[in-house]
Amino acid sequence: MSQEQDANDLAGPARELVERLLNQVVPFHVLVDSSGRIERVGPALARACPSMRPGDRVDAHLQLASPPGASWTADSAPEGLVLAHASGSSLILRGQLLPTGAGGMLLIGSPWLTSTSQLAELGLSLADFAAHDPVTDFLLLLQAQSNALADAQRLADELRASAAEQNRLAAVERALSAELNALPDLLLRTDRSGRLIEIRPSSDSELPAPAHELLHTSVYLAFPALADQLRPAVERALSGGVSARSPPPSAARTGRVTTRPASPGQRRTRS
């Protein structure tokens, strides 16, 4: 067997090996013959530019934007970094243009991306990049940064909302305290079970015992003379959002109980 026959026998396997390695190592590549026509397109580049097919003129699909004057001819191939814009797409390839030795050119590169959202726009994913391509690390870093900024913004919004709500509640509490402090009569605040949780007497003589001893006891036991009047008044206040107001113990015999609307968000019983 002649050396020429051996070379021909090895041409097929060797070419397949080179093409397979190109697809794995540089999935974004395009091989151009001496006439400027595409011979093969890398798998990832074919997904990003599905109209790019072998036999097409390469300059109909990719325009060399940098450096100035760069062209797809071997005699004017630029050295160093090149940028190629894809027609009808936002894809920009950043890479190197290499002569093949037979008048053809090989462009190897990677998309120039500045955000992860561009992947979806180009129909790509991180799996389309070679394992060694630093673009994937850059995109993951961008995504992590974007997530961190979004979390920080959400936390800031929550803190502002919380501060606004605290200010609103503080204003309501101040207004309520001012209203209660201006009342001359005895004020009792209970929970739904009738347990005393606040006592504001106009004078200690109105109380059957010191205020601190009456706290957390039943209002009906603390003021038995008013129990018949307080029970329905408390129930109305708690169910209807009104304040129940009754005379002090010294006037309990009159049997008068009046009600008026409570302050917003408050349900109090006044005696």
C-alpha cells in the first residue's frame, strides 16, 4: 500500500476526530473555505444562529466588527482578538480568527454576554459552553450578584414598610394616650374574658383596692356593684368596637351606662 493510500485511509478518521474535538473544545466556531463559504458550524453557534448553514457565504451571517478592516480572507486575517456580529441577532462572538493553511479561516470564540437573560434570548444555556470556558463562571457570578441585589432591595422595602407601620401605630398610641389622659373619670381596659389589663383612676378613692392589686383580676369581681352594668357594656364594646362608659362606683346606684364609638383599632371599656 502506497503512502498516498495510507494518507487517504487516515483522512476520514482524522477529520472526524478534529471535528469532534472542535465541537467539545470550541462549540462556537465556524470553518470557512478559501472562497469565503462556510464548511462547518459549531453546534452551539448553530443553535444561536440556525440560519447559518454550510455552503452559505460567511459574511452573510457574520460581520467582523473589530479590529477595523478585518476580513474573511487569509491574507488580511487580523492577529489577536476579533469581534463578529451575527446578522439578525444580538449575538456577538469574541474570539480569534485563524488561517487553516489552505486559504480558509477558522473562527473560534465565545459569545460576549453581560447578563444571564441574554442566554434565553439567544436560545442558549450554560450547557452550550465548553467546560473550560470562563464565560460560565462570569454568568454565574452575575446571577449571584443579581440575586443578592434583589434580596437587598426586597429587605429594604420590607424595612421601610415595617418602619411606616410602626410610625403609624405609634401615632395612634400617642393620640389614644392623649385622649385617655384627658378623661376625668375612671377608665378600665379589659380583655375578652373581662380580665383587667389597664386601670386609670381619676383618684385613688374610686378604687376598692390599689390599682396594682386589681390588675389581672376579673372586672366583675373587682367592682361587684357595677357587675350588672359592666357585663353587657363590655360585651358590646368587644363585639361592636365601641367604648363602654359607666359612672364611678359612688354613682353605681343610678344604673346609667352610656356608649360611644371607640378609637379606630381599639376596643376599651371605661367605667
